[in-house]
Amino acid sequence: MFFSAKKLTGGYGGANIIEDCYFEVERGEIVSILGPNGAGKSTAMKAMLGILNNSTGDVFLEGKNINKMKPQDRIKSGISFVPQTNNIFTELTVRENLEMGAFLIEGDINDRLNEMFDLFPIIKEKSDQFAGELSGGQRQQVALARALMTDPKVLMLDEPTAGVSPVVMDEIFQHILNIKGKNIAVLMVEQNARQALDISDRGYILVTGRNAYEGSGEYLLNDNEIKRSFLGG
Amino acid sequence: MDLLNSIILLTNFIVVPAITYGSQLALGAIGVTLIYGVLRFANFAYGDLMAFATMIVILFTWYLQSIGISLGVLPTALIALPIGIIATILISIFFDKAVFKYYREKKSDPVILIVVSLGVMFILNAIVRIIIGPGDVTFMDGSRFILKANEFKNLTGLNEGLAIKSTQLITFITTIITCSLLFYFLNKTKTGKSMRAYSNNEDLALLSGIDPGKIILLTWILVSILATIAGTLYGLDKSFKPLAYWNNLLPIFAATIVGGIGNPLGAFYGGFVIAFTEIGLTYAYKKFFIYLLPEQLEPNSLVQYISTDYKFAISFAILIVVLIYRPNGIFKGKVI
């Protein structure tokens, strides 16, 4: 597996939020982590990124154990993360947001910038505006582009469609499909389970911090029990 | 003729002094706003950091004067600036490592950091008074006037004179150069942008690989440069007195908050807003109206809105009005 986590256990200091979780994702694949509120989806993602203080378990990137790596070094080795909220620099222009995304890249970043402008045409149009002045959907695109500036191998998204309208949601999912086309491993946490599974190759359903169900997007969408419990009938 | 005289009168007594004072406040306010933006607390030790920086500059200026080095028409203190800057950077870093770092790592409340900065303020203040004494110190040399009032009168044939002190011109030019360089750095360089990014969204800056340790170090360096320049310019213009810098804290904080705390460009303008209001309201307009109004309407009183004794009350009043009606400042800043 290209990127995987095993036996992830941890929380924020008190009782463990997640226990013995595991996830796997290949390059060019979209994998969703779903589940009811409080199931530990975002916590699991933070543990994989190394920003959860109290966590144990193994995280592998390209067969290499990256457990001991600091979050900064994980970013350097090719993992990028888009948080659910506060995921752009509101007081910086759109272009500066992208430049900050490429902070760790030495040298010329114009090629990266142009690739982002191709991927998200609206960003090119708004590149000199302050990111805080954009609409919700446009902000999400800036957030995605910022995370992609380092040319990551793994992209982790924490609820990329939280709080946007259905039309914008479709647009963002379309962008995520395009990102997958760049041979990036996409791992995302989602609330909009049905729509997320529609574009996902595989999915994991967490219940009270443990892996409960997993399978292809199609399988999870059509299983009667899962439909009843997690997809609203 | 009367109109010209009245304009010169206001220029001489309001515009020129306010631009000078505003420049000094602007430099100070940018320093306070940078600390607030990056380190997220209001640093009350800033006034005394300026006093410390100026003291070093003065001591080195005396040394230079004693061995006979001078800049001709310019004040010798300008050569001593780099030494003052280095010493101030060192003491800022010392206080950061010895005091502020501990509370930062504990993630203390900003209020606690304010009180901590008060402690640092007392220490700095004591150091300065022990070394150079509490009294007035003059270290200005070089030529005193660019334009003398009498020369101006003879030149133009007007009743009113316009005097420009060399320190006033030096203050204004130095401020413009310093601020231009600073804004170029913050808006155009990668490091400057990363500093703004860190100030705007700390967590996302970390996720982008920006090193907070470097940003904090850089902030203290910038702030020390600004404090040394602002302190020295103020000392050259008005003579050096340790307590004067402490007194300036109120107008400096008022300028910072008027401009929107955390917003350097706002702090720059805020400095001039405070300076023009303070000097404009404490000036006695009697002579101005005598020039402009017909004889029967001439005022009997001084037409001074507020006595100069109350000039600090003006900063305070502006501060309160801004906090009530525009808590994030005239320009966009953080809400405190």
C-alpha cells in the first residue's frame, strides 16, 4: 500500500477517541472515511498527520514507517492536509496563499502556480484579491490549491464540503476527482456520505472510534444495512 | 497676504510638528502592532525598550564625539544607530528567551503576558535610569535648522516665519525610508509574507512548513530596529529623558488601536491621526483667526480647545471612542 495506518489509537488526553483504526490508500485513489458525528474521523486524520499529541500506532508512507516524524517533516515527505476550518490565509492574497503553500519549495514555483491556475481557473481570475473576500466555494478551492502546491503524494481532506451549497459541493467533488487524476492518493473525511461514496474508490465507516465497515464505494452504497444506518435510508 | 500668513502659521505650528511627532508615533506603533500580530500580546515594555535603545545610541555617540568623529551637518547619533540596533536586538532576544518564551510555551492568556511585559518594563526602566540617570540628556549635534524663521520672513516678506529643524526633516525622511523598506519586506519577500501568514493563521502556517521559532526571532529583530530608530529620532528631536518614552506609550498604543491592531499600515496612519489631533486640538488659534476674520469678529480668548497639559487625555479619548465604535480600528485589524 502506498499510504497506510495501522492500530491507530489515541485522543486528546482523556479517554481514547479512536482505537485500533486502520486505513489504506493507493496513488490515484479516493478513499473516504465516513461515520456518525463523534466517531473519531477527524481525530484519525490528525493522528496520521502527527498533530494529535496522544496517539500510538504505525503510519507508513511508501513502505517507510513515519511514526517518529514531526508533522513538518511529514509535509516535506509528501503529505498535505486541508483542515476543515480556517484553511486559508484570509489576510493574504490568493496568490500569496499559494506561495505560502509552497513555502518549503526552494527555487522557482511558477510551474506549480500555473498548474494550480489550470486546475482551478477561478483562482487565476482572483489571484490578487484577498482570500478572505472570496465565497465559500472559492475559499475551498484556494485551500485545495494551497495544499497541492508542494506537489504532494498524499492529500488529506477534512470535510472539504462542510457548509457549502449542494451545487458548490458537486463542484468541489469534481475538483477532487481531477486531483485524483494527477496520481495523488486522496484520503478524505466526509459528512455528506452518499455523495462522497459516489466519487470514492473505497470507503471506511467508523463507529465509536473503531472500523465498522469497509469496501468499495459501490458496495457501501448498496448494502442495505449500511444504507439504513448511515446513508439515511 | 493674510491668507498666506495664516497658512504659514498653521504649517509652522501644527503641520510640521505633527508630521514629526506622527512619524515618531508611527514607528513606535508599527513595533507594537508587529509584536501583537505575531506574539499575540500588547507589549507594555516597548516604551522602555525604546529608552534602552536610545541610551545605547547616546553612549556610543558620546564615545564617537570624544574621539572626534562626526557626520558634519548630520547628527553623530546616526552613525551610532547600528550599534544601538544590535544591542537592542540582543536584549530583546534575552528577554524573549528568559521571560516571554516560558509563558508562550505554557500558552498563557494574553492578559498574563501583558502583566509579564509590565515586569520587563520595570526592569528595563531601572537599567536605563541606573546607567544614564533619570534627567535630561542632549546628544544632538550637527546643524540645528534647515530653515530659520527669520530667514523665511526675509525670503518671502511675510509676517509669519516657517522654521524647520534639521531633526524634523531627518525624522520624516528616516521614517519614510524605514517604513518603505518594512512594507516592501512584509509584502514582497517570501520571509515577510510568511510572517504575515503566521500572524493571520498560526495553525495553517505550521501546516505549510513555516517555522514559528524563526518568525518570532525575526519579529524581535524588526521590532528592535524600529524601537532604536523611533527612540533615537524622538531623543534627537526633544532631548532624551527615560520617563518620556514611558509617557509615549499611551499615544503609541492609541495609534496602534486606531489603525487596527496587528495591521502595520494602519499603525503607520494611526500615528499621524493621533499626532495631528493632539497638536491640532492643543494649539491656540487666536492669531490664525486674527489674520482671517474682520476686526470686529476677532476673538478675545486664545481659541485653544484643550490646554497642552491635557494632551495625553486626547490620546485616551480617541482610544476610548475607537474601542467603543470601531473596536477593530479605522483600518481592518484584529478585535481585542
